[in-house]
Amino acid sequence: MTLVVLIATSALGLVMAVYLLGLASRMGYFSACGILALAFLLISVSSALLSVHLIHDIALLLRIRGALALVIIPCLYLYFVAAGTQGHALPKTSPLHGLWLLGSLGAMATNMAFLLDYILIAELIFYIAALTLIWRDRERAFANLKQDGGKTVWWLGIIIVFLSISVVLEIFILVDLSGGGLLQASMPLLLSLLSLAVLVSISLIGALGRPSLFEHLYALAVDSRLNGSPSDQSPPGPEERELVAKALELLGDPDVLADPSLTITRLSRKLGVPARQLSRAINRVRRCSFSDLLNDQRIQLCKAIMQDDPGRPLIDVMLDAGYASKSNFYTQFVRRTGVAPAAFRTRMSLGGGLEVADDS
């Protein structure tokens, strides 16, 4: 049973790594995607190493697997850090997270490999706390992801639960083996591997879903890649103008704008074109990103709703326009009108004219 779970986990982890690397190579490599791909690749390799160890009892493979585990967890943490930062880049302090690996290598070099289990438990506790802090401040931490932030928060919650289960099971594994139990027959180990298999399975199913659990990876890759080739300096062609016109027609539908999970990937599917093609057309025709265009349309809808129904609660106006976050709603509204939503409505009720602020 343990071997079956390990082989399945290794295969699924490899599929996820290839999926993420393929996404990066097609749409522009960036840190958040690459660090997550590395995590799944290491999950695949470590599962394969443990499989070989259980068959041939090679102690070195078990130690290497332990060292890899100390890299996987920081990769998952850095993924959320990169996803939430402006530009989606890894922080300059990222190399410090390799100290866990250095500690494990030092333990093996000094014939103190038994410390690997204790280092892993300490690392799990550390990153559970670090990820929990991100989750508690999730609205601010993922504000730049806009409508895709909800999926990232959901994924963050899954990782925190997984790591919490893992630290408990690692303690039971340590106690079990210390008492003379065999690794091959360890029930805590089997449960730990099953939880890892479930995590990888959820990741793969979520990646293939519509909308994808990792939808923002598409959106970030496409939307952040402004076209700078010489051909982009030429006037946009009629096909590009027609495509943008069709996109604006769809965005003019309040029901479409009300969908908080709307992304350039989902809109491009409705139009039957690749997301990158739509992004390029918007950049060339409108001289802005899809995110800016979407927010322009949503704030216009907010203003229309407030004009037609002055007494409508602002929270309802926000939700009707597709905003799932109050902070993002207020930020985008102020950016485009120069005032907060409540002040805008007050001036409007007093008959004062308000011009949209120039945010170019």
C-alpha cells in the first residue's frame, strides 16, 4: 500500500511540475510559477527516492529524501510571498530559507543524521506560523491579485492544513521509529504519504478545473507581459480593434462584470482567442493592461448603479460590480474618481459634478 501511494504521488507530482513549467515557458517565466514547479518536482523526486529505499533499504536515499523535504516547504512559503508581492518576484532574503538545507547537510556530514527528523519538525512549525501570519493578513497580502486573490487564499488554507497534519504525523513517526518500529510498517508514515498524495491530487484537479485553482498564474503571466517589440509600436490593426470592441461589449454586460472570478483567461475563452492575443490587443489598442480595463468598466458600473439607485448599500454596489474585496473596491474607485465611494455618492446626491480622475 505504501509503495502504491508513493508511486502515485511521484507520478502526479511530476505531472504538476511539467504543467507549471510548461505554463512558464509558454507565457513568460516568473518566480511565483517557477518556485511552485520546483516544489512539486521535489515532491516527485523525494517520493521516488523513498520508494527505492523501501525496496532496497539504501539509507543514503532516506537521508537525501529528508534533505529534499527541507527544501519543499520553503518553496511553498516563497510561492505565496512571490504571488503577493508587486512584480511577483522573490524577496532578496530568499536565500536565507536555504539554511534549513545547510543544517541538514551539516548533520549528515557530522554523522548526526538522526537530527534530520528534529530539523524537519522545527521547520514545519516555523512555516506553519509564517503562513498563518500571511493568512491572517490575506486581504492586504494578496491585494495585487485582485479577483484572483480568493483562489490563492483557498490554496494557502489547504497548505496550512496539510503542514499542520504533517507536523503531527512526523512526531508520531519519530516516536514510532524510536520505539523500534519498522519504517515499512509505520502507520503514521502511511498516513503522512496519503495526505501528501491528497495534496498533489487536489493541486492537479484544481489546475485542470475551470476556473483553475491556479488561474492567477495565467492572468499574471499574460497581463504582466507588456509587449515591447518594435512591431508593437505600429498602429493596431483592424482585427485587434475588432477584438477589443468585442471584449468591451462583453464587459458592458453587468452580469459578466459581476463575476468576481473573471480573468483575462476566462474572457478570452468567451471570445474564442488565446489569452495572450487578447492581452496584446488591449495593450496596443487601449494602451493599458486587462486589469486596468476591467477595473475601468467595473467602476463605471458602480457609478451607474449609484446614480440609478442612490440608496443602495455600498457593499451591494461593490458585489454587483464583481469586487470581492472592500480594500480593492475602494482603491480602484479612488484611483478613478479621486474620492471614496461614499463621498462620490454624497456629492452626486447634492448635484455636484465629478469627473473621473486621470490615472494615466
